[in-house]
Amino acid sequence: MDHAPMNDLFISYAHLDDQSLEEDQKGWISKFHRVLEVKISQLMGEQPTIWRDLKLGGNDVFDDKIVQEFKQARVMISVLSPRYVKSEWCRKELNEYYDSANHGEGVKVGDKSRIIKVIKTPFDSGEAMQMLPKLFEGLLGFEFYETDPDSGRIIEFDEAFGAKAKQNYYSRIYDLASEVADLLKILRSGGKLSPAFQEPEATIYLATCTSDLQPVREKLSREFKERGYKVLPDQVLPSEFGEVKEMVSNHLRDCDYAIHIVGKRYGLIPEDAQHSLAEIQNELSASEKAKRPSLSRFVWMERGLMSEDMRQQQFIQNLQEKAEILAGAELIEDSLDVFRDCVIQTIKERKQNEVSSPDSQQISKANNSVYLIYDPIDEESVCELEDFLFDEGLEVMIPTLEGDEALVKNAHIEKMIHCDGVLVFYGQSDRSWVDMKLMNLMKAPGYGRTEPFKATAVYLAPPFEKRKGRYRTHQAVVIKQEGEKIDPSSLASFIAALKN
């Protein structure tokens, strides 16, 4: 007996969810089917075979004649909604496919599920999980809606609800299509992972976040995956603290980078915990960093971020002011694009360093080097000091002052990582600039520096005023220039420490 060819994709949905708001419009499911098919075709270079029951009778009625159709599909998409959860037929479709896959090739291929959860409209998850397969509890899924932060109203992703909802709809469809296309490539090859799946260029722990930042997290996740990076967690975090700690810690051990995004909301507190999920993930990430310095940590928030929730405001301030909370992470308070570019540049440079030859690494360490940090306003004033250090046999690194913000920042980080010592030039700049640079040096281990600086100093140069003349810090040696010219003896100990 001949078997019908396998479908690539089966869409399971409730008939009610395909009813259009306007008579002349296509239903949500019909449009979803068409757009998804186009996107997958563009990504794979060929048209997938997608099947769904058109439910022409207008009811979700069980029909044995079509059971074999969806059982033969490589991938199943369940479009969840309140009606879907209440529909006996929809639940039967899902459970039949789950059981069939479980007894056949398996529900999961590698770390990917053959059942994909799409949430069109929110529903009572407690009630639903009693009727849906256990697998669904751990799936992140693709949410096609958002909650308005001011009114609390649910806004579905549909062009009928405005330009922003339409844009979000197509962004989410693209994410879904990418996931399906990757999965189909594996399944069509007999379940064998290609090298791209086996060895991602980087594995990133992208911490889960509050609902207001979910679009930000999804944007970062999408762009990282497009570059071949693996993104964790790839499942919903548990609700109990002990289970959260175990899962997050296990993920972090597999990661090269940990990224935390911070917003205005405090977020959920797991059972038996005292802090939010965001704080817990940061604490676990910091703990992993202490055990494994090679883990690079990044924290992003908007510049000037404030929260009305005192718990979140305290968390924000702790990240900004307490080194033990930031714990070796690079805190970037800038646009999301600058943050993303900084992370990607760091990954690229680490990759380049890993493949560079030992000989080239030895050459870079052949000369004792000093990173002479100065404000652009002092570019002329610092020349004499730069020449003096060079004449003393030191390799002098100076700040990169031209280029876009991400380039300047990444160059600064690389010089902090590779120099032997640092000399901060305090001329016409103000004290807050100097303090900020010293705080940057404290974060150097978080950027990948593995050894302490041989010497760290602040060089006080004219012009002087009363407060500047009294400048002191426990973070560095203070060298004060007396008179108009450099006194070599004042720098002798600093230079000797670098050459030791």
C-alpha cells in the first residue's frame, strides 16, 4: 500500500480564530498560513508543504479521515487561544500528534521540539496545562500579542490594530519561520545535525525578562541566531526557586556570554525566593563568572532609567554603583543598537584571538605597554607625557577618538584587556570623568582580562585648582606634576613596576 508523502508542516487551530473582524478580510489563521508559507519558502529556497483542516463546516468536529494527514507531518504548529483550549477536537489533534511522534521518531530533535506553540490570544494557563501535553509547559512559544503597559489591555498582532501591531506581526512571523526552516532542514536530512547546528560560533545566555522588555529580548535573540549563535534558555523557567537555580546554572555552564536586560518593572518572584527572576539570574551569572573568568557578562539598560517600583530602582542603583552586584559585567546604558554591536564585536574579537597563532600572541606581549587614557580635550597637552613614556621603552596605547560609538568603546575595552598598566591623564577634564575611567578599570576582568594590572596611576597635570590639587584615590597611585615640565623622578616607580 502506497503511503501519502509527508507534509512539512501541520497547522492546528480552532475555527473561531479564523473568523475575520471585517467581512472583506481574510481570517487570522488564513493570513497566518499564507505569510508563514512565503517566509519559510524565502528562507529555504523552496516551497514547504503546509496542511491544515479548512473546517469548512464551521465546527471543530473530530474526523477520523484526516487524522493520518496530521500524524504524517514533520512539524506541528498549535495556534493556542481560549477557544483552542476548550475545543475537544483541537486538544485531540494535539494529543494525537504528540503520542504519534512520541512512539515514532520522537517529539524532539536535538534541543528542538517538533511541536511549536503559537499563542494568538492569552488564556488560563493553569486550566490549559491540565489538558495539554506536559511538553508545552517548557516551551517558550511565539506570542502574537502584547500587553499595553498603561491600560493593561491585550493588543493582538494584527494590522487591524494599527501600524505597530502590524510590524510586530511580521517580526514574529519571521522568528517563527526561521525556527521552522531550521527544524525542517534537520528533519529532511534524517535528523542529522549539520556542523552549523553542532558547533555554534558562540553560546549566549540571554536572561529572561519582564514583559515590557520581551520585544527587546526577542529582537536580540533573532539577530544573534541569524549570526549562528545559540541562545539559551530555550524553555520557560520554572516557578519554584530551587528549580530555577538548577536550570539557569546548568545553562550558564554551557555559555560563553551572559546578557541581562533591565527595565522599569521588577518582575515575577519565584516560589520560595526573595528576589525577582531578573535579580536571581544576575546573581547566578555573577557566581558563574567568579568560578569561570572566561564568561563575559553584559548588562543593558536605557540611559537615565528610573522605576516607580522601589525594589527595581534599588536593583538599578546596585548595578550602577556596587561592583559586587555588577560582578565583572560590562554595564552599557545606551541605545539597544549600540549594545548589540558591542556584544557582537566582542564575540568576533574573541573568536579572532582564539584562532591567532601563539607566535602573534607572544609578539603582542614582547614590549611592556601602558594605556595612556585621556579626554579628547587634553589631546595636545598629553603629547609630552606620551613621548616621555615611549622614550622610556614602553609601548604606548592611546584612546581611539574617531569612529562610531561602538568602535570607540570596543577599542577602549581591548586596550584595557591587553595593556600591562594604565595611566589616566587628569588635565582639563573634570573629576567625574576620571572616576568613571577608574570604574572602567575595575570591570576589566569582566571584559576578559585575566591578570591584574602591573601598575595603575592617575597623572595630575595643569591646570590646578584647590580640589584637584587634593585629589586622592585608593584605586590608583596619584602622580602630581610640579611645574610646567614633566619630572622623570615622579614617574620612576610607575615605570619600574611596568618593566618588572
